[in-house]
Amino acid sequence: MKSITRLSIIFWAILALSTGLNGAQRTTIVNLASVPEWQVQKSRNVSLNDVRQWGVQPLVDHEYGVTKVEIRTYGKENQTLQAVVEKAADPSSAYGLLTFYQNESMKPEKGMKLTVVGPDQAYMARGVFFVRVLRPSKPRMSAEDFRSALIAIAGAA
């Protein structure tokens, strides 16, 4: 009889504790980032040959398995910039494009993995996507605005 009483007390104690733990395991989501100021204004699908002026070498991109190319125009207030988004065969192919196209004038962007920035453009690899972002020259975009655009584009790629 004593063992049944002890078991019932243990059962009720575990039940009481588990209801408290259940509440502790609820997930609360807090939005720490605001909505990006940069938004896609236009988007169109093109071929690799249509983006040669961006420095694209169609044969190289084809070797890396690029299946889709899209030109996106991003805007914020009175500023716009363009990005070429290429869908590669897999993430290692997107990374391969990043390492192939980056040059000595480019440096890794602090706090942004797989992103290199040069004086005129930036390259980034995100999953199966390789992205080229052209820095507008007229008027010259500030480094802070260009970085905020890269952050928004990296999240949307």
C-alpha cells in the first residue's frame, strides 16, 4: 500500500512540474530587424549573353551550371541599383562563381559571409544563387547605402 501511495505522489509531482515546464518551452519571437528599406522594383529573366556588359562570361557560367539569370532593380526613396541574380546548379557552383569572378580590388565585406566588394560592384553567394550588384556611379552611392542594399539583396536572393 505504501508503494502505491508513493507512486501516486510521484506521479502527481511529475504532472505538476511538467505543466510548469510546458509553459517555459513556449517560443516567443521578437522582431529585431526592421523591414528592409530596399525593395525589388522590377525583375526580368534574361539569358547569359544579355548580361555580358556586367562582366559575365557565358561559357564559364554555363560550366558552373547556371540555369536562370534575372536582372533585378532595387530601389529606396530616390536611389536605385541593379543586381544580376544567377541560379547555379548547387551551392558549391555558386561559391565557385564567386571565387572565379572576384579580383584583387575586392575585399570581403565585414559581417557578411561569402560577399566581396570592389569599387564598382559586389559579388555574393547565397545558397544556389550567385549575385552581382552594380554600384551606381551617378550619383555615387555612399558606402553605408551600398551596404544596406547588399544586406537587403542577400536576404532576398
